[in-house]
Amino acid sequence: MQKFTPCLWFDNNAEEAIDYYLSVFKNGKVVSKRYYDDDSPMAGVLLVATISLDGQEFVLLNGGPVFHFTEAISFVIDCADQQEVDYYWNKLIADGGEPSMCGWLKDKYGLSWQVTPRILLTYMNDSDKAKAARVMAAMMKMSKIEIPAIEAAYAG
């Protein structure tokens, strides 16, 4: 069991969100679901669920309209190549998601994600500060990260 599990608060649409995230992340599964008891006014409605997306567990809570997601919390998706970047980017902005800058986006529920190719972090952490600075400058101009442009910036 992982030590920390993010709990995501939904406005009574967590069951819909589960189906959505399981369609986006190919290695996803439902770990558990708990529904409101039969004697509750919300009987039969999902209360809380745990899902696993590529090995990362999340708790989804139907908490009502009190709280909303903000960009202060985001989840980084480690992508091996441009094809994977394109896949997650397109899936997560579809149906009401919103692109942002530097590989960030919000999905249709307002949850923030960073769709990040591995090579970007490798280049940004290069000991050659000039190369790393060129990569950072190129990334700052992008919405979705484009690996060929990042590689060109790195090469100079």
C-alpha cells in the first residue's frame, strides 16, 4: 500500500469520473467502492471509491459542491515519447478540458495534469546550464510539449 493517497472531491459525479479516468488510463482499475447506506437520503449513490491508475491509487469522494479543484495541485504524467504526450493531452482536454501552458491542462472535471515527456526533465536538469536554459525557454512558449522543439532547443 502506498503511504500517501490523493483524495479527490467531486460534486456528486465521482462515479462518472471513475469511468472517465479508467477510459483515459489504460492500466486502470477500481479497487473499491462504497455506496451510501439504504437508510440514507442518498441511498444507492456512490459515497467513496478507490481507483488505481497505472499503479497510483486515488480516492474519489462524492462530497457535493462545497470544494473545487485548483491549479495549486496537479498530477504529472510521465510520458516516454511524443505519441504518449499526444495521447494523454488529447484525451484529457477532450469533452470540456482546457489546455494551459508548459504541458499543463485541466480535464473536464477541473483537475490539473502536467503531461510531461521524460526527455524534458532530463534536459532541464542537464549540468550544461546553457542547454537547460534553452530548453526552459522553449518550454515556456508551449502549451502541449513538443519533443522535437525541445530537442532542437537542447542542441542549440
